Amino acid sequence: MPRLALTINGQPQTLDAAANTLLLDLLRDRLLLTGSHRGCDTAQCGACTVRLNGRAVKACNVLALQADGAHVDTVESLSDGKLWHPMQRAFSKHHGLQCGFCTPGMLMRACAMADEGVPAEDGAVRQALAGNLCRCTGYEGIVGAVCEGMRRMRGESIEAADAGL
Ligand code: FES
Ligand code: FES
């Protein structure tokens, strides 16, 4: 069985994994990082989104072997449980979730979008979030949250965020 060495949420890990193990299964079943959700298993819903070397990827569509040597960040990396990440605060403020099933993937995609330079504007955010589906919210709160969260992550004023919505 292949042996993997990767860094998960800042912690070096060495694990044995079968060649056909999905990254999502490695995270959820082996490491008990269950924040990444399995919604479809066919790379459509985005509930399993994590960051692989900073890039947002759907963990149900990545083999664990493909993450060998990489840095993987899951939603658990965003907060120590005491202090929320700016994107989490924005989701709370804008009511960007209802059942919460899609939320881990939304948060991880949104954080990657901030680093990718996606404009904090309604249309650009909707386009960049097209691979993440939500069955509850109707997206208004999510889009508002992502716009504000990206501005917070970039150190921009929130007044500007409000004016842009
Ligand atoms: S479970 Fe991975 S995209 Fe839906
Ligand atoms: S909040 Fe329920 S699926 Fe998005």
C-alpha cells in the first residue's frame, strides 16, 4: 500500500492509503476531519471542497495519492473554535447558511477566491461560486457574505463592501 506524506491543516502526516482512496475518504474516515461533506460524489455539488496547495478542489474527485507531498487545508483550518475566520464571520452576519451542509465547501471556495483576486462583486462571485451548490438559501446571503469576507481578508473597508452590494 502506498505511503503518503502530506501536510494537513498545518500538521505533517504520514499515512498508508490504497491507490484508489479518495482524498475525501482519507480526510473523513482516516483523519476524522468530517467538516468536508459528501453531497454527490460526482464533482458537482462542491460540499467536499478543500484547498490543495491553496487551490480549491473537490476532494471527492481527487485521489489521496495526488495529494502526496502537498498542503491540504480543510474547513477545520479556519478556526480554533474560539476566534472565527473573517469569512466565517461574514457568513454569520449575512445569514449565508441555513442547514449548513454546503457551508464548509462554500467557505473554502470563498477563501480561495479571495486569494485568486476574484472581484468582490455580485456577478463575479456568482460566477466563481458556480461549482458550489446550495439547496437552502437562494444564494443571496452567500453572495453577500463572500463579498464581505473577501474584502475583510484583503483588508478593505467594509463600508465599501456594503456600498458594492
Ligand atoms: S461530494 Fe464532491 S462535489 Fe459533491
Ligand atoms: S445551507 Fe443548506 S445546502 Fe446550503
